[in-house]
Amino acid sequence: MSAPSTTMPPITWTPTVEQQHSSRLWNFMTWVGEHRNIGLTTYRSVWEWSVDDLSGFWDAVREYFDVIGEGFEGPALAEERMPGAVWYPRASLNFAENVLRHALNPELVDGTAILTIQEDDAVTELTWRELESRVSSLADNLRRLGVVAGDRVAAVLPNVPEAIIGLLATASLGAIWSINSPDLSSAATLERLRQLEPKLLIGVDGYQFNGRYFDRLDYLAEVEAGLPTLEHTILLRNPASADEPGADRLDFATLLTDRVQPRYERVAFQHPLWVLFSSGTTGAPKGIVHGHGGMILEALKGTGLNQDMGPGDRYYVAANTSWMVWNTLVNNLMSGASVVTYSGSPMYGIKDRQFDVIALTGATMFASGAAYLSLVEKAGLTPGSSRDLSKLRSILSTGSPLPDSTWLWVHDHVKHNVHLGSDTGGTDICSGFIGSNPLEPVRLGELQGPLLGVAVQAWSNSGHRVIGDLGEMVVLRPMPSMPVFFWGDEDGVRYQDSYFEKFPQVWAQGDWITETPSGGFVVHGRSDATLNRGGVRLGTADIYAALQHVSEVKESLVIGLEQADGGYYMPLFVTLDQGCELTPELTDEINGTIRRMTSARHVPDEIILAPAVPVTHALKKIEVPIKKLFCGHNPESAVNRGSLANPEAVDWFVERAQGYLAQQKR
């Protein structure tokens, strides 16, 4: 391993004293001092307290945000173990009730809760009062249809307000929610939803995307036919469609018109709220179950304290509903912020379309996949030069590591004083482990630090903490948003193997990170995709970041293959911009850039031109499945095509892998 670096990256953003003192986190720290007699003056001091005294911290979050419920007496963490931590064993509460309490706030009730924008820039809004009314009406109709606590309600909907209404109505009953995007194939959708045996399905007859209308009635019929437990289907009718819902389907709009008193079924802290599915790139997607209480606390802590969101703020992310980032819309509502729903193409008409959305909606926070920001950067665009982004104060980059060049581009060409941070977390906790805070400066290429309540470290393979070197990301103490269980995993074996196989009783989900001497973090990608050349571990993200400086390279994917003779083969697959060729000169430029930006060890053995790089619907490269193809795994089991946004891209890699394997046998 390389020696720890002593050079600190430059600071790209620093909060002013006024920004620090006006943040909700500062107010929380002051409140803790007054109510708990604990002096907290810096982010590190509140973080250290949050992981040293888990019960005290999480109960303070509950009390500070005035979580609605009962039975909170006793320690927040009654039994500490991983897996199987017990939080608030006597509590009863409801996720939807805690979101919709903002409709009781005289200052918010007639303010915007959800702002919806279309590809044609048409904007509509839903107030907190209207949101509560529609949720209550739908929930009452779900009761009449026989939906009770524990039943599953499945949805196949785009990112529209009705999806949020459906989630909250389902949660208000104590029923269990799961959603998929209608752009998934029916086979991929059924692979997920069939596991849950849903009683009710909410579907859509079609949707608008990138200027085209996509009819989904035939697709919906296939999904219905594949779910034998269904008793009812509710159809959301798109304005662009004139189709009737059909005799066997209920019209979504007609179920929102009743005026009823809101009712909330308070459930146990761990009672299932929703089921999120892993990407399932190498096998059947696993159903990750989160509880009401865990997500309430995590939403308030994550959006309210670390992201500094609350009343007066507006959150925007162009999230596909199959990705957990869509759930963060509802989590921001929990803190009292309003949210933007947009189901159109993030590049409709222009590659930097999302910055139009930010300007038109007055979003104060923009969450984005790192890949999108890099795409706009490489297109040579300057979104901030022609738009009013004055209300935008923070950008959260996620999904993959953000290259340094893109980081600098945001400050140069989007907004110089925006709080740009990179977070890492995942579907597993529906939140983050490492990321941003409003009190500390940001350094180029680094995540600011561990999030509150997250006892995160980087460990060596032998289980020792490492600083300044590549290590496995581990979490040493429980978090309330860790999965309650995996769906169908009755004996808990799959759960145990997913997080606790490498280090017993220590959470490790397979990410490589470096903890810097200054307390920041650098993310290097998935540990199961990490390159290991000559005994030195290399992060694939470092290579991708270097390639940001080669303008001809559109996309790339690198894998490492151990060979029978003890050798190591590391090919780099690239796609190029239109009109570019992989000439010897470009090959030399790619290799030279990687060597200069990383090290000689990172230089690939071969650069191979590919027609496309397979990615998930969250635009994540599928390095592990591609590596499995080259290791001889059956293509049908190595890659779950239903999880991909461009499944046809796999065919070329299958053929290439077969040629490689045949050559190895000679």
C-alpha cells in the first residue's frame, strides 16, 4: 500500500459564520446544551457525541423534532447488537402522520408541499392542506377495499405527486409500500413485486418522456396477470391518454375527492414501512425492508441536520422511482421542506435541462447522480451563465464518486458559492453513511465527514482501522434505519451474509474508502470490483476520474482478472464521442492521463473500444457482472438484464468474454 498522503486538497467551499449559526444543526446543538447540558461547539463534537451515546443522540433527535407517537420512555436503543438492534420497544408511531403534521402548522398549511413541472415547463402545486386531504381520501378508500396493516400495496408509477400520495396513504394504514418505475420491463417488475404478493396495485396508463408518449396499458396487463394475489388495481390516467380505466380497474383521481378526517394507524417502531429492492445486477433483487420509526428518525436527522433542509427550502432530484433516491423526496417532506416532482427526461432538449428545472421551481437543493454532472461538464456547458440560480444553495452528488474536474466545474460554471458535497450511502439504509454538513469546509474530492449517528471507519482486511490508505467501509454501531429484515429471508441468513460475513457484528456492505488525516473521506467504489494489481488495491473510480480529462472518452469501464498462471489482466473498455476513433495517439493520451492523474499501476493492459457500457437505471456501471462474464459465469446468471437501463449493451460483452475465455484455454 502507498504511504498516507500529507498533502491536503484545496478548500472549495467554506460556510460563513452567519450560515453556520443560522443552520438547523447549530440550533439543535444549542438545544442539546440547554436541555441535555452537553456542550457542543463544532461538527466533530456533535458527531462524537452522536456515536458515543447512541441512545442519547437519537432520543434528542426525536424530542427536538417533536416526533408524534407514544411509548418513547426508556432508552432509544434498548438492545445493542448487529444485526438485531432493538429501538424503542414500546413505541407506536406512524411515518405518514409525522410527514403530514406540517399540514397542521398555520405557517405551512397553505404553502407548497409538492411542486410539479412538466417537460413543457408547465408547473402545478399541491399545498400541505391539499396533500393531507388527498392522502386521507385515498387511505379511506383503501380501507374500503380491505387493505389493512401488513398488506402490501405495489405501485408502478413515474415520479409524480400521486406516487407520494400513494406511499403516504399506504403508510397511514400500516400497510407496506413498494414502487417501481414503468420503464422497467414487465419481467423485471414482476421479479420484484411477485415476491411481495401484493393485494393492490397502482399503475399508470402511460407517461411522457423526452417528448414522446409511452402507452403502458399492455404492460400493466402483463404485470396484473403475473400477480395472482391481486384483488384490485387503481389506474392513474395520464392527461395525454383518453383511455378509460377499464371495468376491472379503479380510477385514481376519483379516490381523492372524499373529505374525511385524517386517520393514522400507529404501529411498532420496527413495523415495515416500505420494501426497496437492490439493483439485482447479478441475481434476483433482494427486498430490503425499512421500518416506520427508523425512517422517521433518519429522515429528520439526514435532511434536517446534515443537509440543513426545512420550511422554506425546496428539494429537487430527477429520481427514477425504482431508485431509493426517490424516497428522499418524502424524507425531505418530513423535515418540512417542499419538493419538486419531475418525470420528464433530465436531458430533454438540452443536456443541462435540469438547471432549467432548478431555475423555474426555485429549488434550494439539487440532488444529482455524479454521472449527470460529469456529462454536462464534458458537453462544455455553463448552466449558471444563462439562468437564475440565486436560490440554489446546495448540491448533493451521489451514485458514484464525483471527479475533481467536475467538482471544480460546478463552482466555475454553475455557482461559485454553492455548497457542493458528495455523499455515499445506499438502498440498504435509504440514507447516507458519509457526506455533507453545514458547519465545516469542503475539500476538493473529499466527502466532508461521517454523518451524524454513523460510527464509520475504514478497515484493512485484517480488521484494523486505516487512515490515509484504501480500506473497507465499516459501521461499528447500529443505525435505526438499518434494514428490519430482507423479504423472504426467514432465517436471516441472506441478511447476515450481506453485511456481517467479513467482520462479525460489524457492518460492511462492500465499499472501498479512504479516511483522510483531516477527517474527510474519499470513495473509491465497490470493494468487490476493486482492482488488485501486484497486491496493491486500486479503486476503479480513480481511473474514471482521470478519464474525465480525456474529452474524446464518453464512457468507460475497467475490470481486473486473475489468471491461471498468476498473472493479472486489466482491460479498459471505452466508448467515444461521435466521430472519434481509438487511434494509437488517443490510446497514448488515455494511458498518459491515467498515469499522470493516478499512478503507473492504474494504466490498463489494453484499451478496447466498446459500443456501449451497461448501466443500471441509476446510471451505475455494472463492473462485477461484467467481470463474472470474463471469469466464465453463465451469462444468464451473471447479469440480470432486467436491472439495466440498456440491457442490449451486454451482448457485446458476452461475446467478448467468450473470446477471452477461449483464448485462455489455448
